[in-house]
Amino acid sequence: MGLSRAGLKFAFASWRVRLQSKRHLSAMVRVRNEEEFLFAAVSSVADHVSEIIIIDNLSQDGTPDVIAALQNEYPAKITVHTYPFAVRKVGREHWDLASQPTRRPSPHLSSTYYNWSLQRCRHPFILKWDGDMIARPEFESALEEWRASPRPVLVFSGQNVHPDRRHLVRPRVTDRAELLARLSVPGLPMWVTTLTEDAKEPRLFPRFGAHYDDAIRWTQRLASPFEHRDVRQRARITARSPCFLHMKFCKRDALANYSDDLRAVIADNIAEGDPLDPGALAVLREHGVASARLLPG
């Protein structure tokens, strides 16, 4: 993000001109062991994007079979790649590797994985989508507003669904300092103290100049000319309502991507929240995931 103020203004002005035409999206979907909700997640956005790039990171469950089914369903849109390196877990594991001096980025850092994935996308805008996110109708509305706007970045959030699939989750503890005190490194996602709703973030952004870095060390971070403080607010449009249902906590191993201490903090903070609204329940029924999995015992 080392552009001068003049360079930033030029880049932003150039994009304002180019963005008057139809905006083509590449959905970037990075997956590892996402068999449970991947089909629903991809299907929920397939009609709104020009291509879907699925990057499988060494899945050991039925994810490859789900990907094959998606390719059969959307043969003209889906391209599949394999990222063959184990990626460090969010928190202490990632921090330890990101803190080491090195001449070149490690393939085991999530930033390297994200940048490798970005390079496989062909269209001028990136939709960062996950294999456990199912779009609500509000996503389409936000996308229409974004397409009609000259602003290149769409910021939106989602709602975290409780494992019973009838409620949202809520936090037991909202004091960030209290939770941070239990961690070996100061790496706590902003959403852990709210939980009901994910933190708003730029999930749709121009590919131009976009990359991920390790500046915060415990995980990757999006870096972009449009995230620079001089243009950030003028570049963004923010969705009014949550745009997806996040099924993260409904998975068998919901927190597999987190280091041990961070995993424990998040797990201990999850409680049953408000009932899902009728629209959310309708989305789950539409995609065939309304019933909670019955686990042994």
C-alpha cells in the first residue's frame, strides 16, 4: 500500500471510469474439509458471479466429491485448483512462523495461500467467499446496490448460526481484554466478542493492487490501494443488513483452523442466541441444510 496520495487519487479516478460497465466477479473459495456446506455455499452465489475458483487445501473428507458435484452442476463456471501445502492455524501457530525473518514468503502462511489463490482469479473483482457461508437474499440486494454505485468495494457481514440450526449464537463474554488475557499472542478476531454477527469486512474488492500480508502476524490481512486511509471511505459501500448465514459452528470440527488456545477461547464463548428469523430458516430449507446433524451420544 505504498502508493503516493497522487497515485491513489489517480488509481481511484481510473477505477471510477472503468466501473461504469458491468462488473465481472471471480468468487474465490478456499476450502479444507468443507463437505457439509460447500454445495449450498457455492450454489447460493453461483448465479451472481462470472466464475468460481475453488482451491482445495488438502481436504481429507468428502470435499473432493462435493467439488465434483458442483463441477457437474456448473461446468461453465467452476475451476478447481489444489494448494498442496499445510497452512498454519490462526493464532499462535501462524504468529510463530510469520515472526521469523525470511527472504521469501513461506508457503505455509495463510497470506501466501491467499495470494496464490488470488492469482488464479481472472476477473477484475474478487468475491472472497467461504465454504460454510450461505447467501441470504440480502446479498443479492447489496450486490445490486454495489453494481449501481461507482464505489469498487462492498463491505458486508453475516450471521453465525447455532449448531441447533434454529438459533443464532451469542457471546458469553464481550470484554475483549478478558478474552485476550487467555491467549499466548494478541490474536483475537473481532467477531469473537459479538459472535451473533461476523465483523463487517471488505469481502468484494478490486483485484487491482490487492494482496494479503502478515502485518498482524496471527493471521493474514487484506492490503489494497482501496484500503488506504486516504481513499477507504470513498471506495466503500456497506451493506445495510447481514448478507449470509455462516455455518461455521454447525460443522463437526468447527474450529479446526485455530491454534489450541484460541480454539478454546472461542469454544467457551459460544452460547445460544436469538431464534433465526423466518428468512434465515427459509434459506436453510431451500439449500437442504435446515436439520441439525444427529451426533452419537
